Amino acid sequence: MDTLTIEIRNPKVRELIDSLVDMDLIAILPRQGSWRQEWRKLSDTLPDTSDISEEEIFEEIQAVRSARQAHL
């Protein structure tokens, strides 16, 4: 499946796009946040401590990647 990002400026075109969505010919994906918002969301899930080793950080990264792969 290909992903295309477009900006719609004409209301009539928006109606056409909405009709294509209603016919299940295309899908409109939710807008993702900025990198800053995504980083803040990720940062909020990390332990709130400064005495963590590099090895523990890599273990956490691997755990997150493994969890994502399990959901795909």
C-alpha cells in the first residue's frame, strides 16, 4: 500500500475525497504529532531516574522494539 500526503484547499475537492472514503476506495490516516510531541510521549514512558546504565537503556529499547514487532 502506498501513502500519499496532500493538502486540500478546495472544499469541492474535499467533498470528493470524503466520497472516495465513504466508498472505501481510499483511507484518511490520522495526523501524527511533531517530533517534539512524539519524543515527549516516549520520554514520559521512560523511568524517571538518572542512575540508569547504558546496558539498561539498550534493554529497554529492545523490549519496546520486540513489543512492536509482536503487534505487527
